[in-house]
Amino acid sequence: MHVTVEIAGEDTHELEVDADATYGDLLAPVDLNPHEVSVLVDGEHVPTDQPVTADHVRVVRLIKGG
């Protein structure tokens, strides 16, 4: 399956993933940790353990602060 991974404010990556890939599987090839980002499909958050069903996802880095 071909998936476009857009990292908000950064790069866009074109990935080929297995049919049983999860949204979390999209993060390792672009050097992102699932605990530091939110994955969005059509503007809605999706769990990283959910199977990939979209061909375009947007990844937003979470900001920590105090």
C-alpha cells in the first residue's frame, strides 16, 4: 500500500507499507516516536495501533511545556 505521510511544518514522505501495517508503523521510517506525535486522517486523530486505511496521513508533533 502506498501512503503519503505529511509531517506538519516539515517534510512529506512517500512510503510503501504492508497491507497489515498500523499507523504506528508509518512513524519509524520517518524517525518519529509514537509517544511524541499525533497521527491525523482527514483532520481526526487515529490510534497508532489501528490498521492503515488511508493513503494520506498528517503527523503533528506534540509540544511539552511547563
